[in-house]
Amino acid sequence: MCLSNKTVLVTGGIGSFGEKFIEVALKEYNPKVIRVFSRDELKQYEMSQRFKEDEGLRFFIGDVRDSNRLSRGMNGVDVVVHAAALKQVPACEYNPIEAIKTNIDGAINTIEAAIDNSVEKVIALSTDKAVQPVNLYGATKLVAEKLFVQGNAYTGENPTQFSCVRYGNVVGSRGSVIPLFQKQRQEGLITLTDKRMTRFWITLNQGVRFVIACLGRMKGGEVFCPKIPSMKLTDLAETIAPNCKQQFIGIRPGEKIHEVLLTAEEACHTKEFNDYYIVEPEHSFWSRNAHLGGQRLPDDFEYTSDGNKHWLTQEELRQIVEVLS
């Protein structure tokens, strides 16, 4: 198995994804050790209280902006999951240089440290906001995707492989809209931006398991996209707070009405599988036979949150939220 008896480093390991990844990996995949690399000592301490010391967790204080510390953390590592990022759209808009330092410079440092330490596999988390970006966060993640894909051309004889996973909004993650709606529910008023707005949705558990599956599939250079449901924000608000008034306040800077996971331009070099897509790189290092099977997409295919065939029902969302509570 891709994690069995492996030394794994998770950048941003104290975030919502990192915590869930570590929980699942320790319980089901028997890693040799997991190194949590992050800059928040309090959250590291709180995480250490959740897990027993003998469960193979190690905590590294560090920032992906610090290339020397990152390289030290990757010494002897087999697998890297790169989850560290500044991801709040308004914060990135207001602090653009900080977003670039973490999301772009941090990606470069991760790539170089992985190559220098002969890490076997590196998989980076991306987002639908990286596709045709309209905000700085999305733009930085687009650049990061390009860096990780093209990182495979820098490895030479080194065994390191780089790939990305791209998916939509995570249900219930820190800073997401569901906790906000739950808080607003107590006051009886839910604020929404636009009644037309749709989003892709995935649970933390689904995201973690998809990343682990992609670690096993990756050849180096792909962008993996899961097939996930969409939901209108008005339906989500009605599910979370059915008896509350809805107030529409207008789209915030850097927001879209609908999101895109695959563009028509990408469709010509994308393969469709049962529950996911693989965007194959258009570079000389890539073998066209790397992934056998799958179906080629029509040239005009797009995977958008408003054109999705799979819609999340209110009952399905209600069940997900109950599990998170």
C-alpha cells in the first residue's frame, strides 16, 4: 500500500485536511511515521493530545517559506502531502504578497526540498478556484499546480514524482460557509451573496480518501479531479437554517457565481474514469500510456458546478452535517 511502513510528511498538517488525513492514515494505512509540519505550536500541542505518543506522530515547527527547515523536515521522508496554504479569499486579496510567499514560494520550496531529499511521491492539494481564477487565491493555486506538474521535469535521475489533487469546497472545514450559517442560525438571519450561486462539495473524509487513492495511482504530472456533487447556496442555507430569513448582500470581491473543475481546454488531454478524471500533462516527460483505460472526453466538455449531473440533496447534506456535529 502507498503509505504502509512509509515516512510521511504533511505540510499544514494541523489544518482540517491534515488532521483528518492523519487520523485515517494512522488508523487504516500503517505508516512508519507521520511528520506534522506547521507553524502553529498551539495547534500542534492540541493535536498531540488527541493521539497517543506511540502512534508514530512527530511534530515539526516550521514554515513552508523556510526552505532550510523544510528540507530538514523531509530528510528520510518517502511521501509528502502538501496541504499548507493561505486559502481565505478575502485574506489573500488584502494580503497578496503574503499569499504569494506561502502558496507559490512555499510550493517551490516543497518541490526543491523533495528533490534534494529523494522523496518518492509528492501530492499537492489544489482547488476549483485555480481554474480560470478570478481572485488571488485561485491564481496562486493555479501557479502552484503548474509548478508541481512541471516539477517532474526537474527530477532527472531522481525518483521523485509530483502530482496534484483538485476538488471543490469541503463541507464543514474551518472557515467554510456551513459553520458560518450554523452561527448565523442562532440570530435568525442568513447572509448570502447571490441566489444563483452554486458550488462543488466534498466531505473531509472523501477528500482524504481520494488523496490517498491518488497517491497509489500517480505516475507524476497528473491533476486528479474527483466526481463530486454540486449544490445551490440557497438550498444549503435552507438545509442548515430552514426557518431563517435569507438576506442577499452581493458577490464579494474575487467570487464567482459558479465554479469550474475542468475546462474545455483541458478536456482534450483528460481521461474519465468511473469516479474521477485525470488531467494529463502536455509535456515531453509524460508517457501517453501512463494510465491505461479510461475514456477520452469530448473536446467541448466542461465540468462546472452549475452544469453538474450530480446534485447534493438537502437530505444528503443533512446527513453529512449530522455526522460532523
